[in-house]
Amino acid sequence: MPYLKINSSRLKMDIEFKDKYIIIEGDSGVGKTLMVELLSDEESGKLIETDLKIHILNKVTQNDYTNWDEGLIVSDEVYARKFCDSFKDKNCYFLIVSRKLLKNINFSYRSLYKAYREYDVTKFKRKIIFTKEKMFNYFDYIITEDSGYGYLVIKEIVADTSIEVIPAGEKVIYLKR
Amino acid sequence: MLYILFMNDVEENEAAALFGKPILEFPDSVFDYMVKEERKDIGSEKEFQDILLEIDKADVPMKNVIRDTLTGDTHDIYKVSTGVKTLWLACIEADYTFLSEWFGPNCYQRLFDISKTRNIYMYEDSNMFYKDAAESLKGEFTDFRTKQVIKVGIESTIEETLECLEERGYY
């Protein structure tokens, strides 16, 4: 799975791209721009570990954007705003700093990350983390109405239990006790 | 007063037209231009220093230099966060339609406080009232569409404010 690791004294990141988009938000002043700067800086090479070719979308490179067809596109909020309508047409991964509601792209809860500062180090964590509810102990099966993403989300949550998740789709399902 | 138009109600360009102010698309560049070209010594302004300390946890040891109070690292003043830059542009009532996207949740209360004495025109495009920080927010804004003043955290809870905004179709 594509990944990106940054290990600098001021910023730590360890992300696997399970989805096309990683969207980073967070308070002002916690280091989101620093992350983009580190990825832009050729001298940061030793601090960055990834199997993706990195493209930084900014004022200087915006004219090259149409030629990027693979790899990872990194953008701050200014250029994410400007180009977000065309993200869905790209066959690339995206690391975007944005607080805006990006209505034109489909992304999952796994895409949302929050930047935060711990002492003097910028770190990143998933914004939404599902926890297993106690009630899951009482069921053998969970039927999800949605056979798409809703089904996958529930399946992931109960992955290490014996619960079987069944997508209903448009079918009628009979369960034997 | 803080005047707000909402993303679910109007498009960005429409909001700019209704406010009669262009969208602040590049807050960093506008800030940098003002400091560089207009040779403003904003670091000496008390309000800027307060914002910088609160949001970026930094102070101003000398002209155009900021210092991280946690690490002691120093940088030039253009390295302050976009949130600080945009709040300062709000302080000087820069003639723009501000986007809520430019403000981190830790800027919201300061934004409301600034708007007690100055007019700020903002397009809400980032669900700011649903963020955790909104729960402790205290202030008011004017719904620019209806010209009604809506209180947040004063005489009403954030849930009641959200209910009111949802009823208007803003969320």
C-alpha cells in the first residue's frame, strides 16, 4: 500500500494511502504548512520515506498540474481550493490541507486527518476513529442496508470479531436462528 | 459586526457580489504584500502580538522576527500561520470577503471578539459551527441574508444556534 513517512525533529507523519485522498485539517499554527514546506524542500529528502513520486501543487508548479498522472499530489489549502474540481479526474493520490467542505470529491472517513502539536512536534492522527460498541457482543450477524461503503465501514469495525456482516442491497435476507 | 453568508445558501461568487467585496483567495500573499510593500511594523502592534501569542504561541523579539515560545526558534514574520495572517487582515478591516476556511477552530473566538468593534464579511464554507471549538464560542453574528442577529453561546446553546441555522437551510 502506498505510504508516506516524514521523520523530522519538528514533524512526524506516518500515513498509508488506503484511499485516494488524505485531507488534513486542524487548528491554525500547528504545522500544516510546515508539512507542505518539508515535502517541497529538496533538502528534506532524507527525512521523507515514500514509494510515491511527490508533486507539490503551488504557484510555481500549477501549470504542470495537467501533466501529473501518477504519484502523490500535495497541496495547501489555497491550491486545493483552486483545483479541487479536477481532483476526481486524476489518477493520483492526494494529500490536501483543507478545512473547506470539498463537495466535488468522494472521500471516506478514513481520509480525514487532524494535525496537532504535541510540545514542539507536529503530528497527525485520524480524525474519526470508530470504536467497537459493547452491544456488538450480542450479535452474530449485522445486516447493512448499504452494500457499498457503509458495508465496508461496518466490516472494518468488527473485523476482529466473529460477527458476520451481510450487505442487504436490494435483496431480502432470511436468517436462521 | 461579523456578517455571514453560508455555502449551502449562496455560491462563493454570489457571496462576494452580495457583500460587494472580492474573495480573499490568497491571505498569505495579501498579508506579505501589506507588510513588505507598505512597510508596516505590525509586530509592534499590541493586538497582533496578542493574536500571535494565542494562536501560534509565538512572540516578537524584534522587528519582523517571531519567536516560538515553546522551542525558542526564530523566523521571519511571514512564517506566521494563515490563521494569524487572516485574523490580522480582519483587524484592519481589509476590504475582502473572508472565507471561514482560513480560520482554524482556535481562531473562532478571536474572530468573534474582533467583530465586536469592526465589520467582517465572511463566507462560511467549512462547517465552523459544527467544530468542537464552537461549543465554547460566545458572540454574535448577522445573517447577511435576513439581516437578523444570531447569538452564539449567549442566551442560547450551540445546539439551539445550529437548529436555527439548519431551519434556514444553511446546513
